[in-house]
Amino acid sequence: LKSTSCSHPPAGPTSSLVIAMPCTYKTETYNEVLRWLDNTPIKYAANPKLKTSKSFVRYAKYAKAKTVGEALRFGTLYLDLLFDHEHGHLKATGQPKRKQLVSPDSSQWDDSWNATDKILSKMHAKWITWSKTFEVADRLGVDRRNLTSNKMGGISVEMHTQRMEAQVMAKLIMEEADSKGLLITDADVLHVLKLWAFKENTTRQNVMKEGIDFVNSDTLGLLAGYDGTVQVNQSTRHYPAVPHLLTRWLKDHLPDECGLKENGFHHTSINVNKGYAAKLHRDGNNEGPSMIAAFGEFTGGALNYWPEDDKTKATIDKLRQEDRKTLDLRRQLLLFDGNRGHSVEDFQGERYSLVFFSIGNSHKVNEKQRQLLMDVGIRVPDAKSLVDMKKLLSPPLGYGDVAEKAPAGPKRHPLRFWARPKKEKAVVSGLSKEKMHQAIEAARCVEPPEDDEDLPGETSFVSFQMTRKTNTEGLKVVMAFLKGASGRLMLAIEGVEEKKDSAKFHYQSVPSCTLGKALETHRLGEVRKWLQEVVTKTGGATLAELKKKKTRKGKAAEDQAPAVASEKSPKVSAKASAKESPAKTPEKSTGRKRAASTTPGAPEDAPSTKKQRRSSSGAKDEAPPDMKPRQEAKAVLAQGRGPSISKKEALEQLCRCSESTSLSYAPDGKTAESHKGSYERYQKYAAANNFKEALELGSGPADIVYDLQAGLLKITGTKRKGPLLTADNLAAVAEGRFGKLAGKWREALSQL
């Protein structure tokens, strides 16, 4: 039996279906090899490899195997099994074999699964993933390698392809609007939103009705990190034309009232939603008013809004239905306060919505982030504009017994709304079929931004990326770029296909790139190695990435550990040991000593790395006088701490806890000498017995992560077992403030 679709579950041990999918090896090869067992008898042919190659030696070793398990133990790779069988060098000589393909689902592994079973199971899973890539590429007419290269983390190839189509279509629409002096219309926005691929968002627990595990909701623009920092999210950086089109639409539809048309609507972020009706909720991290509108063909789906809701006076369950205002967002543009109660009625059809809002930490945005957002039309409010924006809405009076009397004076505006044009000529309707087809064609290759000759040349590179295109002769061209610390790209290597559709490239470093030795090769692996060597050589921001890789391999977990005094901190250890044994004199050192690095995301008063001053006499390095008490205090405190752990380990532990999980803090874990800025707060929340109490007593999210990493906090209660990154696990801890933090920690952990 054969099936050309990958949308159905793959065949497992209990299925008789054989799934045929396009891949590097023939379907028949996979259907045979994936049925083998550890003790399936096999026979190898005489060594067919080139005698001067490494594979000749390796083949000679594993060709002695009599079973599949022996072959793997003798050094064959799973790709060798496929290659050798397909080329007639290897065959199974008898039973036993599976009746069906081995399951690709690793969750089925138990004690009955041996090493061979697991290797073949992984092979099956990779075959499915690989085949989906080919199917998408074939369906869209794109180069498969461009679908898998340079896509942002956490999304599939299919999602990346759809988002690239949305990106290019948004760009085409804006170019057409500029050339003809047109406004961006509802139909233009809807066209792009239908192309956009949404992630399944499991963190927005406050909007999910009972029985819902996720919603289709993405945020573009500025995001607040779990540790209090702010960042421009990846989607905005990778697909900038999409948020730019949305902000263009808002700008084109702002009313003259309140100076909005003249001054614009300042915001930091855009929430993009599809296909769900939010339950009654209040937004917890917004500041100032928001703009909201809906798009699509649907019935129902009105917004219910409680304009006088004051969350400081009553809980959300006290809101009455008769106090709500119902608004049709498909025909109106609404200015409202997301911190007041609101919900969406059930609907039929396809409904999208956009919410333009500001996060609470917008004052932390730096100039580089501000410029990135400005480039896509997002104007981040400053202190003055934020005050002006808040004045657009009247403060809430509350409801029922706690309601205040409306003050005398001008008419109050707890909400504002304006009618949207009923009929507008869509820009997209004026695009020719040829231009529309460009969206798919452009998805084949993401051209890097043009270099600015007025800017100084890059000296530090943080990564590299590749892109592909087809030249006028029909030959494929591979271009490799080095990415500088400023985000600019520099062409380093170019490869041209030697013959059309041969897939064999001749790579050469470009003359203008003199960062490494001249390169000329046919091997893509050597190109990647050359690029990585340049990135590593120039230093810059690559150090953090290298540390992460080491930590993942378990070779350098201390790279991310908090700065605590121990035997790994030479200066503090020397002082501590000198105190304990006055007669013992530490060895002198004329070289510089590097202090332990601080924990990413730690509170501002967390110990920081300092350069040690060198005495003119050449004696051992001494810390500045004002640093001595603090370092000595840390040496003493370290004795009462638990072991320090990495950020990843800390987040994994936190993601297994709930707000009621028991904990204990180290007595006097922070003092005026060791943590001048936070020791008083620590003394208060250190009395907590669980996470809920710790947060109520003044501990912040960054405090929790830092204290756990530093060994100041010990989790004494039972931690949740099972997988970490699942909606079920999140739902189990999603009560109160800790539940919201758990969602952010879970998201941060998935990026490590």
C-alpha cells in the first residue's frame, strides 16, 4: 500500500499501513530497513569502498557483523544501513523481522526497547520530518534547502514558509500602495493574516475557556521577559513587513479626534489573534489604552467590555452582564483599556483580531530596540506620550456598592470608538497575477538587507546565514553571509552550481572578505567550518553561544552558574582560607584573575564581574578597598548555601512546581555587605514557606531564579513529575501570579 500524504499519523507497530514518502533514499529501502530487529540476520558484500577513504576502514569493521545489532555495535551508522542496502552491499538473510514499520514515537519506548529499536525509531521519525520538507517544497515550488535554512527557532518548516509568503505579500502590498498613493485596507490586512501561520499558544491561560488547551495568538513587537527585561521578538525581526503593514493600516484609519491622526497612536506591541472567543478576563501587563479591531467573514464575535471596571475594587467574577457594553469590532475601531474586564462572544466563520497595546516595561527599551520598532511603524511611547495616551480614557468608577460618583465637568470617556469605512478599494485587488506569484517566488530566497556604505565596517561577527537564488542562466547560487554584532550582513562566500540541476557547487570566498584564508571547495561542510572559524575568531557575542553549547553537553555547567565564592573563585577562597588558617599564606600571582560571571537575568544588585587592580610592586592582585567587605561577606555566606546550578536547571525545577510548593531560604542569605540593594527585601520574603507567600512578601521573578541558582533558595516540597513542556503541565500550575510566571519560565526554557 502507498500513500503520498504526510498529514496522517505514521505507521506504528500496530498498523498495517506502509507510508511512501519522497526522500534521499527510496521508499522501498525505508520499508525494508525499518522492519529489522536487533537479531535480524544480515550479510555484507565484499568491501566496495574506495581503499583510500575512511569509509573503507569502517566498512571492513562492521561488515563482519552477522546481525543488525552487531553491525551497529561494530560502528555502522543508521545512514550506512540505508545506503548499503539500497546499493546492494547489505541484505537481510532471514527472519525475524517486524510485520510493520517500527514506531517513530519515542514516547512508546520502555524497557523492552533495545538500542537497535531506538535507533531505527529515530530513523523513522527523521524520515517523516525530512519527507514533509520535500512535500512542502514541492507544493510551493521552492528550494527545500531555503525552507530549512535561516528560519527562526521554535517553528516548523511549513510555518516558516507560510510566514515568508505573508512577509513578501505584505511588502508587495505596501509597495503598490506607495506607488499609487493608496491606503491600506481591511481586505489587505485580511489577505496577509490568512497567509500568516500561527503558533499554538498555551501560555494565555487567562483567555482560554474550559476545555481549550491553546489559542492561535502571536505577539509582534516588544515583549516583556520573565526576568523583567524587554526584547523585540523573533517574529518581528524575521518577518518585519507583516507588523509594518498592520501599523500602516492603523495609521491610515486613525480618527482626527483627540489628535490621534496628527500625533499617532503610540504602542509597543501588536497582538494577532485567530479563531477563538476569549473568556472574560483582564490583561495583566498592559499600560495605557489599547486599540482593537476585528477582520474576516463571521457572525457573532462581538466584544463585551466593562468600561467602568476597576480591578482594585472588585474581583472579575463580580462583574454583571447588564453593565457590559457590546461592540461590533468588524465595523468599529475601539479605544479601550485592556486592564478592565472584556470578553468575546461565540461566533461562526473565520475571525481575526488585532490589538495594539503597550507593555508595562516600555521605559526599559534601548535606542537600538526603539529604532527596530520604528522601522516597522511601532512608535514606543515615552513618559510624556504615555501620560497623554492615558488621558484619552477616563479612569474607571467601579460598579455596585464600590462605585464612585462621576465627577462634575466634561463628558467622561471610559471608551471611544469610531466607525470604519464600509467599502474601500483593496490594494491587493490591483496586484497582477504576476506580482501575486512573486510572493511564492520570493519565498525561495530571503535577500539580505543592502549594506550601508556610510557605516563603519564590522569587526565582530556573531553568526552566519545562507541564502539561495537562481541566476539568469538558470543555475542555483548559494550565498553565505557573516552577521555582524550590529545586525548587518557581509557577503563572505559565494557558490555557483557547476551544471544546471547537478546540485554540485563550486564555492569561493569573495575577494572583499579578508577575514580568513582564501577558500575554494566543493564541500558545503568546509564552507560552514570556515564561517564558524571566522565567527569564533572575531569573538564578540559568540562567547555566550559557545557557553550554551558547552552547557548542553554537560561540559561547562559552571559557565552559567551564579557568582558565588567557592574553591573556583581564587581570590575569595584565598581570603577565606587565610581567615581559617592565619599561618597559611596564599601563593602570589602577577597575572590577572577573572571573577565568576553573573547569572543572566539576575537582579540588578547581583554580584557583577570586576577587573582586579594590579599593584605597582608586582605583588598579587588586590580587590579595591570598597570591594573587600563585600567579597569577604560572600565567602562567609557561601558556606551556608546549597550548590549553585545553571539557569536551565533552575527553570526546569521551577516548571515542576506550583504556587503551593514548599520552600526554604538560607538564613541571612543576603546582607548589607553582600547585596546592598536587595538584602532588606530578602529578609522579608525569606520568611515564606511556599512560592505564593514569597511573591506576596516581595520576591520578584528574577529574585526567585537568582536565589535558586545561587543556592539561597531550596525547594523542599514535592516537584511535579513527567514532561516539562506540555500544556497539561502548565495548566496544573497556572493558578495566581505564579501560574503566569510558570508560563514565561516554560517559554524561556524552551529557547535554551
